[in-house]
Amino acid sequence: MGRMRAGLAVALGVLTILPGGGAAAYSVYVSNERSNTVAVVDPETLTVSKTIPVGRRPRGITFSHDYKHLYVCVGDDDRVDVIDTASGTVVDSLPSGPDPELFVLHPQKPVLYIANEDDNMVTVVDTQTRRVLGEIQVGVEPEGMGISPDGTVLVNTSETTNMAHFIDTTSLQITDNVLVDSRPRVAQFTPDGRHVWVSSEIGGTVSVIDMQTRQVVHKIGFEVRGVPKEAIQAVGIELTADGSTAFVALGPSNRVAEVDQKTYAVRRYHLVGQRVWNLALSPDGKRLYTTNGVSNDVSVIDVAAGKVIKSLPVGDSPWGVAVKP
């Protein structure tokens, strides 16, 4: 998710003393789909420091390049709300198509690519001028949005078509369609841009697609002892910047898989809250935050120790999560 640029914390930032004596300031933002709020989590106290009202059914969230603004897809209001992170208030909104769910910001430009679930379109919006720059027809029920580190290739997943659509960001044309397993959710590029990982919720797998050949070169499956196969549903993906580790949220199995990015082997499973949706790492990679939509909380995983250190209530149906350095 290019999303972890260093920056100074302002009003909502907090100082956290990390293991080893270092210090880092960051905040964790969580969208609550049914509360119509964004919760701000203080990672020092692991409590909610602020709750920000937004539009109806907030899901996808991401920051501007300078972290001064947080963008929030509010699906039932057919728009993107803009939160000023200094004041913790909604200060603007951006246009989208009907029922925006997930989006991605161009790594170098102030341009959002928004998946609109209800009209099978991706809307391209300039965040500075608030102008719609284009619309791209994709498959049925578009959701996942990933962009290559150089910003040249956009990948959208369509849940019903079961495809990953590769889009040229200059021409806004689809150049390739890759079939994956049932109900693809999230698309995430590896840090080196060589592969894109696509999770399939009903298929319960992650497809690793080679950017050169546009072929699935590996498929990662998951098995959790005592958990039925149908409950293992791959959704959110978080890849570490050093290319060593991947984390995959496995929905109603209440597990997060920790995967070796190079060998694709599953190292271990972390037990978290109920129906884990999405994930975000702290800037130093020592903590992983998970949104658990049914238990209405966020689980905080100590990555080195391999255990949850706390689960904290944040609102009704937490969905998206993003970290502000």
C-alpha cells in the first residue's frame, strides 16, 4: 500500500517508545463501516484518542502524499470524504461513482483511482482540482486497487468476474486480464514491482502474478487446524517494505497468515478478532494492526513475539486501517 513516507506528526500524532530505545511518532486510523466514523488509535496507550464522524458506510482509507489529509470512501453517499489530520475533521469531499469501496493514490501524482462497486467502473480523480479525469470500464463488482511503484500500471480486481485487470495509467486502457480464484478482493504490488499479489475471498487463496508475463506464477493456499476450509477467506494483504514477509487476513477464520515473500511458505498463523478484514503495519514494522468486523475491534500483533498484545474496541464493523507516520 509508497504509503509509509516519513513525516512530522501533528495534532493527532503521538510519541511511542519502541523496543530497543528508539522513538517514533505515528497514529492509526480505522474506518468503521456501520458507525459512520473514523477512529484514531493512540499506539502508546492503545486506546481510541478521537472519533471522527464521516459519511455513510466508510470503508477504504488512504493518505495524501504529505499525510495532511485522509481520504475515506463513503459508499452509501457515493463520494470520498477528506479529513484534515491536524484538526481531525472532514473539510472536503471528492466525486466518485456509485458505492466507492477501495482506491489507491498514484505514488507521484495527486490522483486517486477509485473502484465503484455498483457501476463496474474505476473513477480517476485529481485530488487538488477535484476534477474527474476519466472513467475505466472494468469487470463486475470492482474492489481491489493496486498500483506499481513507478505508477505506470494499475491493477483492479473484479469480485464477480474473478479477474485482475491491468490498466495503463497513461492511456487509462486495460492491457491485460488475468483470471484468479473466486471473489478477488485486494491487489498489492511487491516493493520491487515485479509481482502483484491478489487475494481471493471465496477461493481462499492468494495469486502471485508476474508483471512481465502477466501470468499467475504461484498460488498460496492456507490450512488452519480445526477451521473448516470455507471459513478461510483471504482478504487484506500487507507486504513488508524489505521484501521479506507478507501478512494475509483470512476473514472468518479469525486468523492472519504470516508468509515468506520469497518462498511463499506460511510461517505461522496469528489468532485475532472475529472476521479480520484489513491490515496495516507500524512504520518500524514491529506491530501489525488488524480490523475485525464482527468483534468490532482492532487486534495489535507484536510481530517478533508472534502474539496479540491487545484487542481494543474502535466502533461498529471496523473495515479499513491506515497508519500515519
